[in-house]
Amino acid sequence: MDKLPPEQRFFDFSDYSRPLSRLLVRLVINTKLTPVFFTTISLLCGILSAVLIYFDKFSLLSAILILLKSFFDAVDGELARARNRPSYVGRFYDSVVDFFVNVIIFLSLTIRFQETFIKFFVVIILFHLQGSVYNYYYVLKRHKAGGDKTSRIDERKIEQIYPYDNPFWFKVFHSLYVWIYSWQDWIIYKFDSSAEKLSNIPNSFMTIISLLGLGTQLLIIAFFVLTGLERLIIDFFIYFYTLIAIAVILIRKIFYRIG
């Protein structure tokens, strides 16, 4: 049920939902509920939260829904691993859902606070690049440490899908994934391609980088919503969190060098 072997696990700020997600997985593992079902529940939580943010209603409920989105996002992969049924359809569907939810949350903020759509596009790009920094190093970590290999740095070509994956839905969600994420992966790779030459990605660095994970990003958004500071969310991720992402890459290059 773990993405990494025991000795390679690290404290992950973005993975706060994992203990509860494992508890739910134990309860449903022998049922007919599928990982895709929980991904869809996370989608619905995200949509409802975005609607509440737009109408400035029920801030507590909106914040809870954001955290539930993150929770169910952890359940789907956990359930797939518990059943030993990794899925490319589920993997790409999950990533497409993440992107869609992020977009509608920022769109609701943009419209509500009458921000420009240029600013909207900027925050969408930077928000996802921040997450891609985390994903880049985490994928490298899992591959080098003998962990889960469902995800790869370059997802543009998948030579063979699992026998139980639906070819049609694989094509749909893989195409969407490549369109949404491949440019992000390429940019982050160009920033630090030498990280591939490391024998392993240190656990201490992974803990630092987990501040950029989607779970952490959503937790921050939920905090701003709960405290009535939604107006600050867009600027926070455009300026402050982008600086953190740049700082993290510099930390890797300076303090975690090859050899």
C-alpha cells in the first residue's frame, strides 16, 4: 500500500490525508467500490467547493470540501495499490480531475474578485508548475528507491497498458494528460535535468519539496477560505509560492549535489 519501501519513506507535508485514507481503504477493499468512484467523489467535492467560494457562502463547508477533495484523492491510489491493481486509466483520470478542480477554484476566485483573466492564466500556470516540481522529484525518488513506478517523468508514450484498463478511456485521459501536463514536466526537467543522475533523492530534501505538493496547496487554500482571506489566494501562489518553488530547486542544486 506504500509508494516507497520503509527505509525510503519521508515526512510528507502534502500527504496528511494518508492515515484516514488507509482506514477507509480497509473498510472498502472487499467491496465493489472502485478507485475511479473515489476520484469522481473528489471531483464533486471540488466543484461544490468552487461554487461556494464564488457565491461567498458557507466558508467552513467550502474549506471542508477542499480537504475532502484531497482526502478522496488519496483514497483512489491507496485502494488501487491495496488491491494490487495499478491503472493508467485511473492514474490519468485522477490527474485530469486535479487540473479541472484547480482551474474551477481559481476561476471562481477570479470572477468573484474581478481579477483579470491574464492573472487567472498566470496563476494556473504557476500553481501547476509548483506542483510539478514536487511531482518531478517524487517520481525520481520512487524509481530510484524501488517504489511505485506507475508514474514516469515522460508520460507521452505508454507502450503497454494493463489488461483490465479500458483502451478507449485510456486514450481519452492519456491524451488529456499529455496536453495538460507534458509541457510542465518538460519545463521542470529542463530546470534540473541533472537530478536524474543522483543515486537517490534524499529524504530530507523530499520533506522540503512536499511543501509544494497538491495536498499542501489545497490545505493553504482551505485555510484562506476558512479565515475569509480568499482575496489573497491568487497573489499568494503567483508570488510567494513561486519563490518557494525556485528556492527549492536552488536548494537541490547547492546542497544535494551529484557525487
